[in-house]
Amino acid sequence: MYLCRQIKKRQPLELLILYLVIVNTVSFVMYGIDKRNASRKRWRTPEVHLLGIAVAGGSLGAWAGMYTFRHKTRHLKFKYGIPVIGVLQVGMAICLLLSEFT
């Protein structure tokens, strides 16, 4: 109950930042786990899940995970798709911020 009251008191921007930190961390970890599973010939995370977490706001974590773990860097939809998703997300954020101040 205490946690719910604390969440309600937070500003929307703080909640957005908290969400982005969590989703990017999850995204980064997902790429690391998938790379480890790939090298061990184990069950893999579907590509749609890896791309989906990027679309959900985890593009920075996905990009960092790709290059930290050297995973999915040769696949064109990841090599170019993740940065495009990130640029679109930054563009949307800028539009939202500008619309708040006009």
C-alpha cells in the first residue's frame, strides 16, 4: 500500500524515466541471455521479442546489448532496425516535449 501511495505522488516524467531505465535494463539482459544461449546451443529468445522490447522503449539497451555481446550485429533488421527505432523514439519524445511548452 505504501508503494502505491509513493508511485501516485511521483511526477509523470519521473515515472517515464523509471520505466525507461527498467525496460532498457531488461532489453540489455535479454540480448546477453540470448547470446549465451546461442553459444551453448540452447533455446533462443525469438527475434520478435528482441525487437519488441526495443519498440517498447528499450532501444538503447538493445543497441548496447548487441554491441556489448556482439550479438545480432550482422542481421540487417537489427543492425539498422534498432537505431531507427531509437531515432523514432527520440523524435517522438522531442515532439511531446515541444508540444508541452507551446
